[in-house]
Amino acid sequence: MTRKFFGTDGIRGRANTAPMTADLALRLGQAAGRYFRRDGGSAVHRVVIGKDTRLSGYMFETALTAGLTSAGMNVLLLGPVPTPAVGLLTPSMRADLGIMISASHNPAEDNGIKFFGPDGFKLSDAAEVEIEALMEAGVDPAPASGIGRAQRIDDGRFRYVERVKSTFPQGMRLDGLKIVVDCANGAAYRAAPEVLWELGADVVALGTAPDGANINAGCGSTQPQAAAEAVVAHGADVGICLDGDADRIVLIDETGTVADGDQLMALMAARWAEEGRLADGTLVATVMSNLGLERFLAARGLRLERTRVGDRYVVEAMRAGGWTLGGEQSGHIVMTDHATTGDGLMAGLQFLAEMVRSGQPASRLARQFEPVPQLLRNVRYATGQAPLEAAAVRDAIAAAEARLTGQGRLLIRPSGTEPLIRVMAEAEDEALMAEVVAEVVAAVEHAA
């Protein structure tokens, strides 16, 4: 089951460059509309569309709307909202399909398209394959009398804000806490500060002036340095960094130290287990999560279920196993009792609630375990190349794995969203770890 356009998180690439063109978005809208109108009946069919703050979002929103309405779908346009808002509002508004236009943590020049089914969860690989087949075959348009309508929805953000606040403990407030929130000039630039302020926090907001070109630029979860400096400069209690579509988070303690998703998942899993909320004593995370997290859980009689990389695969495993908490080291935290996909702001509120409940500083709560040394290098390659298929690269990987046997682990994978090969090693012996990563990277670079 191969997909030509869809990767691990929808379709993504440089805007106005194949495949991320207006023409593709138009054909994608037509195919998706046809897919969700398979009954051929006269029932009203709806699609909800959200976007982040990229300039190209206007182009893709318009093209998708044209394709969807030509297939007979009614389109509800939310404007800039976080990705989890689309997952929430798709079933809430009785829509057949939800679409988020975003390239997440990528630079402003990129964009992407993610699909959510009528249940608010991301579409399966099988559904994406069927939609791609419809794109290739072509779709007959609806008759003139069956063309869909498009409508702006003005209160989507407010509905999302209320839903996020409802996950915070009833009666608890954030009074007395000074919080730096970095919105990455992205989709949560209004919602995140509103939620924190309405819960009583003293809010220092960064990354709240999007101009179409500055999303994730020197800010957000992938570049938290400015937020870390702001935490220290303002004497804040904690910092929250979101990415461009606000589905991931990294935390910053009062000293300016950054904590990743593994630390937050460790805190939440331990707390939820104490409260009897951690289904089957299991946390779901990807192969990228640190070995230290696995050891932390095992010491408490809890289990780590690993999946392939991608929050969609974490969610699929959670649904299949009936588990309620999962996520990624990169900061996607999924709580299926509350949301259908990763939600950085919602996860941040869980951390803040534990600060209030325990009275402990962020520096204590954000360091749940000592990580095993881990090194990740990204190697960019030209589109169309396949460096991992080169014999020299396969030999280098085999040699590296042999050197790490019994001492650590090696993970090599292509990114599902960018033309990158990710080379990650984990070992107590940091010198050995650096050597094997360097050897594999050199082989990949030569092949690329």
C-alpha cells in the first residue's frame, strides 16, 4: 500500500512547488469530496477547514474550497485555528471531513494539508490511498444544482478555547503564576494567551504577531531559545512553547532549561497511574523516545508501547489498545479522553495543573528521569534520491549496529515530511555514540 503524495502527516512541501501547488489542492478537494459522498445521495455533506498563518494558506484554502464545492460539499471555513481545533470541531459540527492547512513546525515557505475523518481522528493510510486513486482517475463534478456552498465560521477559536479550558481541573486557577507562552507566530497566536489569561495567569506572550512569513522563525517549540531567555528575564515560573499549528509543546522551567515531550509524558503517566486514569498502565510513544523514559515507567510497574514515528501512528495504537495517553519526544501529547490528536496547549495545562496541585517548581516537575545520552543528526538529500538504498549506506548502518550491540541502539529513518534522513543513536558511552552517528552520516551524505 504505497502513497504518492501523502506522508506520515498529510501532504507537505514547498508552497507553489510540486507537489504543493494550487492545482494539487484543487484535485485533492475534488477527490476528497467524491470520497466522502460515496453514498451518492442527497444528504448534506460538510467539510471543516482550518489553517495556520502562512501566506500560502489563502491559496490552498481557496483551491481546496473550489474542489470540494465542485464535488457537492459544503465548506465551513474556520480561519487560523490550531490543528486540534479541527479535530474537535469536525465531529462537533457534524462534518464528514476536517482539513488543516499547515506545515506544522516547518518554515513559512512550506505548507501542508492534513485530513481528519468524521470522528475527528486523522484518516487511515488506506483512506489516503483511495483518495489518491480518485485524484489520479479524475472526478466528475456535481451538477450545477448540486454545487456546494462555502461559509465563514467566526467562533471556531472560541469553541476551541472553551474546550481546552474544560480539561483544566474544575475550580483550579493559575493565579500567582507568571507564564511565558511562545505561539510561534502560528495558529494559536490568539487562543493560547487567551486560555492562560482567562485561567488567571500573568501572561507574557511571544510569537503573537504573524505576518504570513514569520511562522516558526526564531521562535516556537523547535527554536525555544528566545522563550527561555524571556522566562529568565521576566522571572517567570514556566514557559510554554508551541509550534506553528499548536499540536506540540516543549516546556521551559524557571531557570531557562528546556524539557521535551518525554519528560512531560513521564510526569503525566506517573500522575495518571496514581489516579487510576492510565489505561492498562500503558503509555504509547514512538521509537524516538528516550530509553530513560522506558526505565522510568518500568520502575513504577508501567509499560511503554512503542510505535513508528508519527503522532497518527501513536493514536492508531492507542485506539487499538484502548490506551488513553501517548505522544512523541518532539512534543505531540495525545490524551484521547480529551482530544483526537496532539494538543500542545492542552498538554501544557496538565503540567500547570500539577504545578498548582503540588506546589513544586517547574524545574522539579520537568525533570522526571535522567535521559540516556541521545544524538540525532539530519541529512538533507535531493528530491528523488534514495540514499538508504545505497550499498555503502547499508554497510555503514550494519557496522554501526554491530558496534552498539549490548550498549545502545541505532535508529535510521527518512522523514515523512521533509527530504531528510534522520540518524539517531542512544548509548551510555557518548564517545561511541558520536562515532557511529558520524560514520553513518558520512555514508548518507556521500550517497546523497
